[in-house]
Amino acid sequence: MNTLSYGLLSAISIESCSGYDLIERMKLFWKADHSQIYPILGKLESQGYVRHESVKQVNKPDKKVYFVTDSGIEVLKKWMAEPTSEPVIRDEFALKMHSISMFDEEQTIALLKERRALYEQRLADLEARNERLRLKREAYGEDDSGIPTQFLGPFFLLEREILNAKTELKWCDWALEHLGTR
Amino acid sequence: MNTLSYGLLSAISIESCSGYDLIERMKLFWKADHSQIYPILGKLESQGYVRHESVKQVNKPDKKVYFVTDSGIEVLKKWMAEPTSEPVIRDEFALKMHSISMFDEEQTIALLKERRALYEQRLADLEARNERLRLKREAYGEDDSGIPTQFLGPFFLLEREILNAKTELKWCDWALEHLGTR
DNA sequence: TCGTGCATGTAAGCTGTTACATGATTCC
DNA sequence: GGAATCATGTAACAGCTTACATGCACGA
């Protein structure tokens, strides 16, 4: 059981889903390819932490919908009580930004504008996710606070990613402005 | 030549330094252990992109100070013109936050407070780095805009990390407040 | 004397990426 | 007719982590 295994278990525990769905869901906080996810799902199943049902779809291939078992929930709870490792960031943009003194100013501006576009796209994706979550929330029925319990985590995390994306955009604008006034 | 190799080259190009120094410098945007850095420095040297001088120190072990060669600068410039890959984030905290519905509220609060403490520490580190950079800037002499060219990248990036840390702290407070009012 | 910081290095093993594979449907 | 989306899987390789290894100086 590595961190990704727990992460997949954690995601499935909120709402049963397929491996394909997990790729999309994980994307926000843990980069993982399908070639990593499918084998782990197999292992989780052989360990008895998840099970799956094959679901037929119209005009789409069948999918395996995974759900967490009682023993899966047990290991999830144990993991959550253990120390949490620090976030790992690997950002090639930052490495390039580091030595902009090697660039022409035009190239630096291009690098920053590309970054800006990336985060604008990301923000749009996040807002779309937020809307989907709102609809799901309504479908499941709201509790006192307006958020059904199992969607509280995703709600908090989406808000966080939106704040982060907005901060990144602000920083891009600040940097571009700073270059302009040099 | 992988991304980290270019990253090290990029960092050395701003200011010659040892492998040990690079560990500290890289930390902000690209997690890398010394066991990864030292062998790469050897490869960069055998390829002729960097060279080193052994420097004796008082009450400290000798160190190898690396500097970039002309051919190193050439490959750096080529890399900078190539497409930039998207940032990779792997954050165990987010995976746990995802399924807080499995937690007691107390555990969730503890998780958030731990995160808050981490980023408060990080912000303090960043402010300290900022002060060190300011002193270095003065030592090297300032240009028209107040930032010597080679430190413009680090200056921009530090500002970005400070904004990010402050945003994370704001989010932690918001989440804790939200839990309190449920 | 024990831990921490400075400073460099190697090796084994686990994790993650890229490429190979298949196949239906939908949109341009 | 070709590209994109949905959906799942395997294999080879590259990258990263953990552990092993050394040694001096300094403070508690």
C-alpha cells in the first residue's frame, strides 16, 4: 500500500466510480496515469479493500465501478491517523523562470503569458467542476450546512484550488507589469 | 539530460555554488535529494556543461563550487525555447482532506491545523530567504529597476511562493471557520 | 557523548512515465 | 477518413526515495 493506493481508496470512498473516472478526479492533487491506476485497483481488489461491478453503458464501452469494502474503510481510517508527508512540487516553469536573465525580455513575456493561459484554463475547469459538484450536492440532498457530508472534502479542496489558481493569475499579471515598467 | 539536469544548470547559471547549496535552492520548486543531485553534477561535468573548483573552508569540509561553461549556457538557452511541461503536484494532505467524511471533526481540525503550521513555517522560511536575497542584491549593486539582472528570476519566484503560502494560510483559516459554524 | 549541520558519494528498490495494445462511437 | 472520447490493460525504462557510508566541527 503506497500513498496513491490510499488516495484511490479515499476517492472511491466518497463515491463509487471506475478507474477512468479516478484519473480525472485524482488530477487535481495527485498526478497519476491510467497505467498506474489500473494495476493498483487490481491489487486493492485482491487485498479485499475494494470490489467492482461491471456496468453496461449505451454507446460507451462497459466500465468497472469500484466500491470500498468494510476492510477498505478500516485501512483508510488507519492511514488518516498516520503522519502526513509534505507536498511534492515539480514545476518546470519555475526552473525556467529561475534563470530568465538568460532570456530576451520577449521570451520571458511569452513564458509568463503561456503560464497565464494555462491557469486561466485551469480556473475555467475548476469553475466547471464546482458547478457539477453543486448539482450533485442538490441531487444527494443537503444537510444543515448546505453540504452533504461526503462532499465536504471535495468542496473544501475545490475552493482551495480555485484560490490557488487566482493567486497564480494575479502573480503572472504582477510579474508582467513589473517587466513592463523596467 | 532530464528536466532536473536543466534545472541544476539553470540554478548554477545564476550564481556558482556547490551541490549542497543546490539542494536548498531547488527545494522551492523541484523536490530533489542529494543522492539525485550529486550524480547529475558529475554527468553535467563529463558532458562539459559545468566545471568545478574545490574550495577550502574554515571549520567546514571542502566543497566543490560548480560554474556553467559556454556550452552549458548554449544548452540552457535551447531548453528554455522548448515547450514547458505542466507542473506536477503530489499532496498527501489533499488526498486525506478528500475523504474527511471518514474522520471525526476533531481529526479534521487537527489535520488542518497541522497544515496551517506547515505553511506558517514555510512563510517564515520564505521571508528569511527574501531578506537574504535583498542583502545579496545590495552587495551585487542594483540596476535601474532595483534588481540586478541575474536575481530577477529568484526575486519573482520568491514573491510567487510567498503569495502561494499566504493563500494556503487563508484557505486553512476559512476551512477551520467553516467547520466551526456547521 | 549525542545530535545537528556541513559536505559528498553509492546502491537497491519502489514509483512513475512512455510506449504498445485493443475497440467502439461520435464529431468534423 | 481521421481525430477525439470512453474504457481497460501490460511492459520497459527512466526517475525518485531510502538506506548505507564517511568525517569533521560545534553546542548542549
